[in-house]
Amino acid sequence: MAEEIKQVLMIEDDSDQMYLYKVAFDVAGIPSVMANGGKIGVEQAKSWHPKVIVLDIVMEGVDGEEVLKQLKADPTTKDIPVIVFTNLDKKEVKRKFLALGATEFWGKTELAPMALAAKVQDYFDRR
């Protein structure tokens, strides 16, 4: 049996950050897709079925809260683990997103791009 390919979908609306994290995932050998914003992210999740989603909260248009609600309400995406990755690293925000169905909640200020890639790889290795 071939080894399962680990895939990550990152939903973010800052193009500079998307580029940095895409490079980090590539260097770490993690297949990834970057979705520019919440609406595109939900569409990508439904069509691509990633193994994990890394989700920003603060985005123009469809924000991270709405994305998470849509993903968890849809039978085709409800079981995909969602890691919230945000600058809004506050206890009450963390509690809210975990209650909405996020699997993990990581602060952007705590993780450089390569550290995020390493944590995502560790996450895959644990599953």
C-alpha cells in the first residue's frame, strides 16, 4: 500500500504571507494549496479535500469564523481538521474557535513559516 500523501490548504488573504508559507511548505515537502480569501478557501476545500486546513481569521469578505462554520456544516468538509492560525491570539478567541469546531489554534506571532511547516508535519505524523 502506497503512503498517503499529506496535503494542506492554507486560507489566507495576505499575498505576502501566502508566499512565505507556500515556500515553507514546499521546502518541508508538504503539498499545499494557497486560497486567497475565505470564499475561495471554502470552494477549494470542497473540491480538493485536503488532509488539513490552516485558516486565518481576519480576512476581507468571508472571514475565518464564517469559513469554519461553512466547513463544519458541509458533510463533504466537516471532518477535515481545521487549524486556526491567527494574530488574534487571545484566550476568548481561542475558546470560541475551538467551540466552533477548530482542531487546533496557533498564534502567528509564535511561529515563523518554517516552524509552521514543522508543526503541520508533526500534526500529520501524529494522525
